[in-house]
Amino acid sequence: MNIVVCVKYVPDATADRQFESDNTVDRVGVDGLLSELDEYAVEQALQLKEKGEDIEVTALCVGPEKGVDAVRKALQMGVDKGIHVVDDAIAGSDAIATSLVLAKAIEKIGVPDLVMCGMASTDAGMSVVPAMLAERLDLPQVTFAAVIETQGDQVRIKRDSDTATEIVGGTMPLVMSVTDQTGEARYPSFKGIMAAKKKPLETWSLSDIGVDASEVGLSVAWTSVEETAARPPRTAGEIVKDEDGAGATALVGFLASKKFI
Amino acid sequence: MSEVLVLVDHVDGAIRKPTLELLAIAKRIGSPSAVLIASADQTDAAVARLTAFGAEKVYVVDDAEIKGYLVAPKAEVLQQLIEKTSPAAVLIVSGYEGKEIAGRLAIKTGSGLITDAVDVDADGTTTQSVFAGNFTAKAKVTTGTPIITVKPNAAAPEETAGAGAVEQFAATISDSAKKAQIVASQPRQASGRPELTEAAIIVSGGRGTGGNFEPVEGLADALGAAVGASRAAVDSGWMPHSFQVGQTGKVVSPQLYVANGISGAIQHRAGMQTSKTIVAVNKDEEAPIFELVDFGVVGDLHAVLPKATEEINQRKG
Ligand SMILES: Cc1cc2nc3c(=O)[nH]c(=O)nc-3n(C[C@H](O)[C@H](O)[C@H](O)COP(=O)(O)OP(=O)(O)OC[C@H]3O[C@@H](n4cnc5c(N)ncnc54)[C@H](O)[C@@H]3O)c2cc1C
Ligand SMILES: Nc1ncnc2c1ncn2[C@@H]1O[C@H](COP(=O)(O)O)[C@@H](O)[C@H]1O
């Protein structure tokens, strides 16, 4: 069985994230890392690998030069192979173009039994790439998995949808996205870090996967961001210490002054 | 005037409030046409309600072939309706399902997609809140039919009746769209409180509750609020995941958010930072949540909340 895990390289959420003057996300100026939410997908792929036999897991990242760090981290965690698609033309791509590049790369790898994704990237966070990939690869999707079960080529996941808890099932090949409810992701062990150095890691350009530069990037995005603005900082609020119940009274006074009561 | 397709979000025919908000937004852009995918016994009441809130047209699609499957068939319905009507835009509620339908639809129709809009102008310009609410962005779809998913509370529903002309629409669902099945579905139990994503007021609790949510629920009920929770409270098994506010839970933007025993980690902030008024009760005056608040109480929530609840109930008489 083959699994491809899509891992995104994102600006560190705890750093000061910014926009460039062309309203694209600054992916170079701030430190980046493997999107935390994709670690859960890597973890679940590795757990499937450990449960089964003859399972190969490939980590795939579309991103800037430094994005190779995200692939390396996945290799250190235990995936078998890494592929990094990097090309100047990709910069500024929206989800539509990103999903095209991912789909073409997956086709070149050979469509696997499972394409696994995080539930959302921690920067753009649209949660649409898995559905777009499924559409492009003409595969079913089982998404936002909180619990995953597989038996042969059958997949069942449990998920919290908007109004219900659901069990969703499908037959491989399919696209799956994984939530943080699936359980903590492992840290790379020292052994894992050493082993990763010897694992295959390929770098592909757009021409390697048969995508024309004119199909991706900011200039062909199907949406345009017209302006971005930092939210005005919140003005410092009033803070009271609770002494002998004064806190509750002050709180109720505040709520009443704002007409919430 | 061009039609604007609004995909109706409903549970067994009961229309959810965000759909009524979408009808109000659709009116700004063009002529609202609701797309109702439901079973025959659910349609009459649903059509009446959609009409009351401004639907000029309602496309009724029988869900017999659709309801057991995940999102892909709904994307096909919308694709076929786009071909038929060449709408000015397609509006979908921003939730897990809505965004996935939108994602598939965008690829199918070669259309640009904007998700999580908090406002939409008459010309289709959207406002989004990005980077955990630290930035706002204005964007527009430039290719194809604008597909926009809109967050709850982006507009007020408008109760002005439309023509409500019903048109049965027979969609063709492909076999490949039926490959992901909903094997079982357990509807969420009604709590009697407002829904988290729709509520005007949310009172939430974190690890600081120590697992006792009674003070939080008491205050919520006194204020007519929804109850929320941090991931720490969910991970501890004190509250179901559907109550979680934050990056991997619900992203909310109520008029008032009251955080109790919640430290204010970035992932929690990502889900509540755009709330209009923020209040926190925390016994640690250094807790980062206090950086966000309009009003904060440094104190033990187990003492502060019950007393505040009692005072509120007294005021209400
Ligand atoms: C990938 C990822 C996704 C995540 N997604 C989310 C998410 O969606 N939502 C989310 O909330 N978190 C999320 N987290 C977790 C987040 O990082 C924090 O761990 C979590 O929000 C902490 O919850 P807490 O504030 O309840 O607990 P803590 O950080 O432990 O804070 C408890 C607070 O309660 C106060 N306290 C204790 N006792 C009392 C008392 N008696 N009275 C008053 N105050 C008291 C303490 O002073 C403290 O400030 C995510 C983390 C990761 C890695
Ligand atoms: N550039 C990328 N490279 C690899 N995987 C990606 C990329 N963008 C998105 N993904 C995958 O798609 C998921 C959802 O992304 P998004 O739709 O951007 O929220 C992520 O968690 C990743 O698994």
C-alpha cells in the first residue's frame, strides 16, 4: 500500500506574521516550519504503516526553498520518502493552483491508496485543498477524521460535522484529512533524525510534473486580494481584582453598562 | 437581474439561521435563488420560510440520491445549476461541509473561491479575517462564477418576502460522486442553548474549571448564552469536541465572549479574537487572555461566576 502525506511549510504562528506589499503571505521573512496540523496526518500515516505490511509513506510539499525543512521533519518522524516541489513560478499561488501542483505531483508519484492531509493549513487555513485534490484526482474524500479505521481497502472515519457526529466510509483510493482529535504526533527520535539523512528526498520543478508556469502563481490566481490591514490593536481593558466578591459585582456592572443584561 | 444561488443549510427541513443571512447578502448582489436539497416531505415548510426571508426562486432538488453521501453530489447539483442559470455568485455557509462543497465546485467550474467571508458587498467584494484575526483582507473573485463561503453572523436576516417561485430541478449525480458514504449519523443533542457559531453571547470554560462546568453554564443561562470550551477542557473529556472554540474547533465572533479559566493560547485566540467585547475571569493576573479583554476579573471563577450569576438573576427580577 502507498500513502502520500501532504505537508505544508507555513510561517510560524507564534512569530509576527505579515503580508508582502502584493498582499501575499510573507513566506520568506519569518521562520517557517511543518504546519502543526499536518503533523497529525503524518502521525496517522505512520500508525497505519506500523499496523500494516509493505506500506510506503511519501511526504509531499509544495513550497519555497526552505519548505524542504517540512519534508525533512516528516522524514525524521518516520516517513520513507520525501518530495519537494519548488519553483519560482509557484509563489503566490492560491488553493486552486496549489491543488493543481499537488495533484500533478501525486500523479507523477503514482496515485496512492491514500492521500492524507491535515484538516487545514495553519496559515491560510481554508480547509479546501483536500476537497480540491479529491476533485482533481477524481477520488472520494473522507475528511476531518477524528478516529480512523481501515480494513483492507475499506476506510471508516468518525468526524464531528457541523450538526452531527458521523461515520463516513469509502473504498481506497481516497483522500483523507485528519484533525488534531486523532492524538498527539510523535517527536523525531535521535535515531529518526539520523536515519532521515539517508532517506530519498527529491526536488521537482514544475516542468518535472508537467505543469506550465502560466497555470500557477499570483498573476493567474482566480481571486485577487485587494487590500490587507492589520486589525487595530485592542485598547487595554479594565482589570479588577476580586476581593470579597467585588469582582462579581464589577463584572455585572460592566455587562449591564454594555447592555448585555 | 442575475440570480445569486444560495445553498440551503438545513437539518431535516429546518433551515439554519446562517442561510437566512445568506439570502440577505444575496439580495445585495442580485436576485436570491435558494437551492434546497431535501426530501419531498420537508420542502413545503422550508420553501415557505425561504420565501419569507427573500428567496425569489427556490430550486428544489430531491435528496433521495444525495443524502447518504458526502459533499461530492451537492457540488454536482450546484455545478449543473450554475450551467443552467449563469448566476452572479454562489453563496454557501462556511462550515466543514460548505467549504468542501465549495472547493469541489470551484475546480469543477473553473471558478475562484473565497472562504470564511465575514462580509460581502454588492459587487462581490468580500471581507475576511485572517491570521487568527490579526488582519482583515478584502478580496474578489476574478475568474468564473464567484463562489463564496460566508461565516455565520455576517449579516442580519431580513424578513421581507420574495416571490418564492418553486422550480423542481432534476440533477444528474455521477457514480464517482457516490463513493464516500455517510455510514451513520448521530445528530447533536439539542442543548436548549443557542448554537455556538450563531450565538450573540458565549460563556466558555477551560482547564481552570477543574472539570466543573456548572459555574460556566449557570452564567451562560443567566445571559442567554451558548457554552464554549478550550481544547484543554475538551481533551480532559469535560466537554464534547463540538463545544471547542479555537483553531481546530469553532471560530466564533459573538457580541460578547466570556473566557473563564482559559489562559488565552494563540490557538484559542484564533477562534475568538474577533469577538466584539471580550471578558475574562482568571486567577492569574499574568494570563495572556487579559491582553485581549475589555474587562477582566483576577479571581477564582468558582467564586466569581456563581455570585455574578446570582446578581444578574436578581437584576432580571
Ligand atoms: C495544533 C493545535 C491546535 C489547538 N487548537 C486549539 C483550539 O482549537 N482551541 C483551544 O482552546 N486550544 C487549542 N490548542 C491548545 C492550546 O495551545 C492550549 O493548550 C489550550 O487552549 C489551553 O487551554 P486552557 O486555557 O483551558 O488551559 P491552560 O492553558 O492550562 O489555562 C488554564 C487557565 O486557568 C486559570 N485558572 C486555573 N484555575 C482557575 C480558577 N479556579 N479560577 C480562574 N482561573 C483559573 C489559570 O490561571 C490558567 O490561565 C491547540 C493546540 C495545538 C498544538
Ligand atoms: N503547499 C502545500 N504543500 C503540501 N500540502 C499542502 C499544501 N497546501 C495545502 N496542503 C495540504 O492541504 C491541507 C489543507 O490545506 P488548506 O486547504 O490550505 O487549509 C493541509 O493541511 C495540507 O495537508
